[in-house]
Amino acid sequence: CKIVVLISGSGSNLQAIIDQGQTTGSHYQVAAVISNKPQALGLVRAQEAGIATACVEHTQFDSRESFDIALSEVIDQFQPDLVVLAGFMRILTPDFVRRYLGRLLNIHPSLLPKYPGLHTHQRAIDAGDSEAGATVHFVTEELDGGPPVLQAKVPILPGDSAETLANRVLSKEHLIYPAAVNWFAQGKLTLRHSEAFFDDVQI
Ligand code: GRF
């Protein structure tokens, strides 16, 4: 299974996916990493792993539509079976989402349906929640609203800042995202009738 990973920043989830992809029992290869930001550390991580990289800078386009068309042209050069959003901080157009429907995954740092959008950790702390987490989900046209695939929970501890909580959540993201990608790669995870469908999955 060939995957293309889209990033905007640090790429720690990308690193976890690359590392897992190199182990036995992994059923996918990262064919390319594409960033909308030229300075993204994730591009360096990809290069160090010998993976093709590309940058499509959103600032060079005058609309979301034209950016997404250019982005999909670069993605399609690699003919991926799956497109993985890993800290890709752009809202995608309906046309883009439809093009990759059923083969587009995202990870969001909250226990969806709680806290779609930004600043999830601060919002969870401010709400007095006792736990937070991350959700892998199929991407649909609704922002952070697609069918959930896998969630991990962590406690919110007294004295947590958004940063300490984000780090605790990230360490779980690095476990669940490669697992979900590997399920998809094995044909054990599909989108059916707008729901995630599982066949013989194991953690
Ligand atoms: C993660 O928290 C992810 O859930 C969110 O953006 C962050 C990306 O981190 N969508 P990284 O670039 O993978 O380190």
C-alpha cells in the first residue's frame, strides 16, 4: 500500500508512521511527503529517511480551490492508495475531499466529537475535563467531523498547560496513527456507508 503524507510542521506523527512502516509486519510504504510550508521539519525527517518530498506553498495561490488542485496534481504523481494528513493545517475543499473519499485519513488532537478545530488542549483544560486524547478519522467534507476510526485517551493532570497536555496526547497519537494506517494497508479498515468498517483488526 502506497501512502502520501501531508504535513505543515514538526512531523512527529509522520516520523512514527515512517518508523512503523520500516518494521516487519507493516504493509505500507511512504511514497512521498508533501508540505504546504517550506520550513516544515517534517520535510527534513522525510529526506533523512530517503523519502521523496514536495512543497506546495498555499501562499502562492489566490484561492483554496487553486491550491487544492495544485496539491492534488502533486499527490496524484505518486499514485497513492491512501493520503494521510499528519498535522496538515489547511482546510480542504469539498472537491479535494471527494477526490480522495475513503482513502483520506486525519488525526485530530481531541476526543471527537469534542473540540473540532484549533486550540483543543486549552479548551479541554478550560472546560475542566478530566481526560483528553486524539482521534484518527476518515476525512469528509465536515471539518473534523468524519467517521472516527481509533481514539486514545490520556488523563488531564492538575497543573497541566496546553503544552504538557499536548505532549501527553502526542505520545498516544504516535501509537494509534501508524496502527490505523496499517489496518487500512491490510484492507482491514474501509469507509462503508459513511462509517468506518473494521475487519479482523488487532491493537
Ligand atoms: C498533532 O497534534 C495532530 O493531531 C494535529 O497536529 C499535530 C501535528 O503534530 N493535527 P506533528 O506535526 O505530527 O508533530
